[in-house]
Amino acid sequence: MGRFHTAKDEDIKGGRITDVYFLRTVEVLKRKGLTQSAFAEVILKSFPSDWTWGVFAGTEEVAYLLERLPVDVDAMEEGTLFKTYQPVLTIEGHYFEYAQYETAILGLLCQASGIATKASRCKKAAEGRPVISFGARRIHPAIAPMVERNAFIGGCDGVAMVKSAELIKEEPVGTMPHALILMIGDLVEAAKAFDDVIDPRVRRVVLLDTFGDEKFEAIRAAEALGRDLFAVRFDTPASRRGDLLRILKEVRWELDLRGFKHVKLLVSGGMDEETIRQLNPLADAYGVGTAISNARVMDFALDIVEIEGRPIAKRGKMSGRKGVLRCLSCFQSVIVPAGEAESNQVCPCGGTRESLLKPLIRQGRIVRDLPSPQEIRKRVLGQLELVSL
């Protein structure tokens, strides 16, 4: 019997998903009786490409990972927008208690935050238009629910994969595949069959470009389903795409001319924030796959910055505990030594600053309510209004 090449929960919780040098470090420390307490922080030194902000994600899984360990953890709330050099999470305890978890901590935060950020960028670019996550087929199925959860909290309006939707307690969103049209042999007959069989609560979205020109297929679909047709979806292959914006303009014109102004235009296939902005004049919604599911990870690092209360850090890092404060009025943030956080509560703009690092775990016990994906997504969308791409 074959096996999927993935780790089990007990392997991750047991500290076996770790780089071997951490295990050797723990062995040395224990053998030599070095049981000092160490304070470590997770920061990002640079964003991928020209990004200027990120969306912090992965908190819930890190909390589950470190629960019951004798450590204290502070972290930004999941869905918080952060910048470089800001500690997003800190951990304190005897170093040998958490050393072997560094690999897993970073893995959980780096990928989740990268996906959430890319989804946010696409949602921001769409300027209020719906964005659906279509990327489950581009990743290992074992992590697909994690990927689409973070796409959703990052701003996507829905996810296509059944298990992903179940995880976030949303209904899965989808259209129809080319396979249905190919199996039936005709666009209109496939649309009618879909309409006849599928629950009326599911919006009727007909996929174009299987056999013919998008303009003529859109007209056929609209005439066949009438008011029941919610949208047509463009997934035009790159070899046939040409000027996609012009194709959308032609289809919009022909549908409007025939009284089908209610039919929306959904575009998928190779979408990212740049193509979204190009198509916004005519597109009503987007399906984004690879750009989100294969998003660049955030290159977080976890480093010791204090041992037994004494500031110390490796080259290139700033030692000592830090506070990250954000103004509730102007949204600007500052990093200050932790001891100076209280004296920096007032922003030069006159607004009040709040601490972004908040207690998550105290001696192995989760002390914060973990919000639902819907609550996290709402927080992200609110912050997106205050930043630009």
C-alpha cells in the first residue's frame, strides 16, 4: 500500500519535524547542564519583490504546536499587517524546551503568511470585485486546506475545494469544468444539464472557450439560460488569448446589446495582481489559482535576542526585547525597546498607539481566544483600506 509523503500531527507535535542540528544542540545543552532561559523573536528582514507589507498568518497552528510546552509566547493577532524588522512572535522559556520546534514554527508562519499576503494583494488589486481561490490543484492535497484557509483570511471571497470550505465553514464556490462540456459534447447542452441537475441555490456560471469563440459561446449560453445565467467564465488558453481585455469588451458589448446586462464576467487562468488591475475595467470577478497557492513564502527567521535577561544577539540582529506599537489614527508603526513601550503610547499625530504583540501562551496554556476565519478576514479587509500596493 502506498503512502502520502506527509508528516503526521504527532510527528510535528513531537518535535520530529526539525533540522537535526537543533536536536544535537539540545543534547549538548542538557549534557552540560546549560538550562538558561532564552527569549527569541521572529522577524522578517525583507519582503519578496517590491512588497511593502505582509499579512501575518499561521498563529492558530503555532498555538496548537506549542500548547502544553512550558513557554510563554506573545504574537501579533492573525491577520495583522506587518512590516520588516517588526517582531511578529516571541517565545520565552528554557531554550532546550523549544529549540527543536523552530523548524516547524517557521514553516507554519512562512508559508501561511506568504499565501495570505498574496491573496490580500490580489483582493486589493480587484478594487472590491470578488476573488475566488482556485489553487488547490497546484499543491499537495495534504496542505490544500491550509492554503485555501489562508487565501480566505487574506481576502479571497470563497474557495473552490470541498475540504477547504469545510475547514472555514463556508460553502465551496465553483463553476463547471471543461470536462463536463467535453463529456456532453456541446456548451448549451452542458449548461442545460447543469441547470437541470444542480441545486438552484448554486449560481449558474457557464465556462466559455471549450470549443468555440468566447463571444459566440457567451451569446449561446445567455440565450439558453436567460435570467438564470449569473455569469460566464473566461479561462482562455494562453495560446488563444491575445488581447484578453478586448475579448471581454466584445463579449460585454454583445451581451448588453441583447438584453443580458445582468450576466457578469468572471476571469480565471494566470491571474495575479498585475493582470487583475489590467482587466478591472471590464471584469466583474476573478478566479486566482497558482499565484496564491504558489505564493512566495515570507522568509521569517527566529533568533535569540536575550539570555537570562541579558540582551544578546548574533551579527545583523538587534538584541533585547522589543515592542511594536501601531497608531490607531494614522496606522504608522514604531519598534521600541520593550521597556520604553509605555512611554511611547502617544503618536506624533496625536493618536494613541497600541501594542501589536499580545499574550498567546502562558506556560503552555493558550490565553487568547482564537478568532474564526471570517473574523480574521474582516480584520484584514479593514487594514487593506489603509495601505497601497
